[in-house]
Amino acid sequence: MEFEELKDIWKENKAKTISVSPAQYEDFFSQVKKAEKKVIIRYIVMTFFMAFAFYVFIGKLLSYKRYEDLTYIGIYLLLVAMTSVGVMVWSTVIILKKNNISNPSIDFLKNIRRKLKRRALIKRIIIPVYLAAITVGITLVYIEVLEPFSVYIRIFLHILVLIFIYGVSVIATKRENKLYERTYKPIEIKINELLSDYEK
């Protein structure tokens, strides 16, 4: 089926499924599949480090001794922030099934676009909130944990940890932006082209 014929079907709002040759979508979906493999690897690495953080906070830190209330608030804030972001980013994974690739539906393309928009929302709004929560949580924990040290050492260690966290975040954000421009922006443009006439 030619692309113009496909657009005519969409305009008439008759098509639930886009019945086109798999060859026409091979490059498009191979691009999505390749990009998603990298995304899943990054999410697995992120989940591993979050699991390690949970082990440190819950398995070691919380069982070490009795802390002040502010310290517990800081620890729980860190755990809630990490859990929330973990759940949100995993919810954006694009699941590519064989049937969807060979016979892509309008709903499937909309779902891809929805998840890409959710990733942009997480990067633009959720991550800054997450970093703010992490900063507050670490500050509350460090008030007591670093209490045995001198004021200068406490300030130095606290600033050092925050610089590391924000440095990693800046590097990760720059890499994400490059990935979007190189990989996901063309995907979004293609999906918008395919769906634009149907949604009119």
C-alpha cells in the first residue's frame, strides 16, 4: 500500500491497523529497537546502583544505630525519590513485539510517541525535583552522620558529594540530549508525520 493511500484511509478514520509492507517500516523500527536496547542497559545499570543504595541505607545504615528524626526523614526521602524515579523511567520503556513491527497499528505508534513525551517530561521536570529531594535528603542525613567531624570537614565532604551528584547529572543530561537529537528526534518526527493526517 502506498503512503498516500494510507493517508486517505486515515482521513476517513476507517483504519485501526496500518497494513503496510514490513519493508517500509524496517529502518524505522530497527532504529527504535537499537535505541531501546541502549536505554534498557542504562536502566538496568541505574537499577543496580539504586538497589545498592537501598542495601546501604536499609541493610546497613538503618540497622547501625538509633538516629535522630531528621536523619530518618532524610533517608526515607532519598529512598522515596529513588523509587519514584526508578518506576517512572521504567514506565517509558518501549516494548517492541513482532506483530507490532510487521503490522504496526495507530495505537502502537501513539504509544511510542506518548512514552517519548513522558521521557522528555521526566528529564525536564521530574529530574530537577529528584535532584532537589536528593540534596535535601543528603543534607538531613549528613547533619548527624558527619557530626563527629569538624565543621570544615563536614562542609567539605558535603559539598564534595553534592558536586559529584550534580556533575554526574550534568554529564548524563548532556548525553541524553545528544541521544535524543541523534536518535529519538527523527523517530518522533516520523511518527508525527504518520499520525498527523489521522488526528485531524
